[in-house]
Amino acid sequence: MKIIQLNDDGNVKLFCPFCGKKVIDPEQEFDECEHTLFVATNEGGFEFISPKIEINEEFDQPKDLSEDLSDEADEESEDLAESEEELTLNEYIETLEYPEAICFEIAQFSGFSAFVGFGRE
Ligand SMILES: [Zn+2]
């Protein structure tokens, strides 16, 4: 899933690219639409997950990630675990696959980021 980064000047509003509904508004509560797949922050992890998409909330634990994989893939993931550090949230989101999906990252100056994923289906 591709991530598009938006710089948050404190007044970022985010509209669903598929139906146009406003889901993020600094003056209102988060309001998901039928295309919203997830909402996550780099501090709190996933805060909203649509039943349409499977997300491993413990993505940063390689042990959980390898559970469903075949033996062959297990070897691969062991190699990965040795050479790679834990996935960051945006790296994990990039590995998610969903038809015609797009993720917006709303990045604040402080380093805090919110991620909102949308999918057409
Ligand atoms: Zn929508």
C-alpha cells in the first residue's frame, strides 16, 4: 500500500478519495466512511481497523508474523529477523495489500504521525 505524506500545519482535513467524506478534521472527532481501512498513529499503533482488512496489530513482533508462514518462509523470516530491525509502522503499512488502497500519513513537526488507509472495495 502506497503512503502519501502530508505535512500537518495543525489544520489538515482529510477526505476519502473514493466517496469524498471528511474523515479527519482537527475540530471534529474521527469519522470513518465505508472505505476507511484503518487509522493508526506512530505512538499508539492501530486505533481503528475495518473488518475488511486483516491487520496484525503486533506487527513488530517477528514471532507473530511467522505463525502463518510455511517452513520455507520461516527460514526467510529468521534471516530477516537477524539482519533487520523491527518494522516501523509505515514500513508495515507498505507491506499491506488491498485493492486500490492508499494511505495518507499526516505528519506533524514534532515527529508524531497519523496514518489513515482507504480502499475502494
Ligand atoms: Zn469513503
